[in-house]
Amino acid sequence: MNVISVAIDGPSGAGKSSLARRAAKALGFVYVDTGAIYRTVALYCSENGISPEDHATVAAALPKMNVQLDYTEDGTQRMLLGGRDVSELIRTPEISMLTSAVAAVPEVRAYLLETQRKLAQVRSVIMDGRDIGTVVLPNATVKIYLTAAPEARAQRRCKELREKGMDVTFEEVLKDVQQRDYNDSHREISPLKRADDAHLVDTTCLDFEESLDVLVKVIRQYMGV
Ligand code: DC
């Protein structure tokens, strides 16, 4: 069987995860959320009192972390840390911010590079992240850069967090979004940027179903089906 890879990159809150998950379902591919892998590494650092500034300690801890991906029957990706399901714990605003710093550690990026590549070797995947089309899968069958205006992204994230019962204001979520955009696109290694050959999808004025429709159409168009 021909293995297809779809790389979806873009800033925080552009809807990458939920859209990629649904698009993978529609196309029969496995969805890989690489942000969740970085988040799990950040959670380990947080629980073990390791500062992301201390690169040597972070690097030494990597082989001991035992970070695993698991999939439920409906194709939802779960993150396991030392066998414990941490899929919800990695979604707090504190871990989001810490992840941005952990993801800038070169040893972390190098360590996770092979993990991510291996996942795409054996089966057709839709993989989302920040550097999938530029670094992880430079030969991906389809590359998409999914974005939206910061205010639209903050609005969506705000709604998501409130639905989970978190007490957040639009202003603080927007500040977080802008800070993470800055961190992710200004770090030295693998900064967030659109690959030259990535197809741009801007979801600022699209609702979820419209965005999904555009995404699946673009993927099918590149696959020639
Ligand atoms: O997609 P997300 O919000 O779950 O990502 C969390 C953080 O991880 C974000 O600050 C960027 C970083 N990240 C990265 O640097 N490279 C990836 N491939 C995925 C995420």
C-alpha cells in the first residue's frame, strides 16, 4: 500500500488538531498530534521540577520519560507518561506555556524527530505541528499551513477552555496566543514558518465545518482523488 503523509502546520489555536482529527477520519488515515508529544515532555519536566532552561537536565531526562502514544477505538490519540494517561493534564494554560519553552530546547527537538518520522513510515498519517512540512516530513505528500487571525484563535481557545470549566478572560488568552506565536516563530531551531510548498488555508472567516470541507478538498486534490 502506498503510504500517504499529510503535514499540517500553523500557529496555536488555528483549529489544527480538531480539523486534522476529523479529516483523518474522513480519509481513513491515522491522526498524529505532535503538540501533545511536546506537551507530555513538558508535563514530565513540570512534575519533576526540571526547568526548560536547564538543557542538560532536560536532555538527560528524555530517555527516562517513557512517553507513548495510544489510540482509542474511535481513533482518538491518548498520551501516556510512564503508562499513566495524561491526555487531559497536558491541556492546562500552564503546561501550554511551559511546552513552548520545552519545544525550543534543541535536544528535545532532536529526540522527538525520529519518533515522529517513524510514526509516518508505516501508515498513512495526518500529522500536525509547527515544523512537520519544513523539518519532520519534508517530502510529505501534502503540506498545509493552517492559520487564522490571532483574535479569532483566542476566541476559539477561550470557548474551549471555558467549556472545560476553566475561568479565563479573552485578554489573557489572546496574550497567551500572541506570546506563543512569538516564541514558536522566533526560536532558533525549527521555528514555525510556512513551507514554500505548503498550501495556505486561512480559517478566520470560516466555521468548523467550512474549514473541514476546505481542508479535505485540498488534501484530495493533492492526492489526485
Ligand atoms: O499544537 P499545540 O498547541 O498542542 O503545541 C504545543 C506547543 O508545542 C506549542 O508551543 C508549539 C510546540 N510544538 C512544536 O514546537 N513543534 C511541534 N511539531 C508541535 C508543537
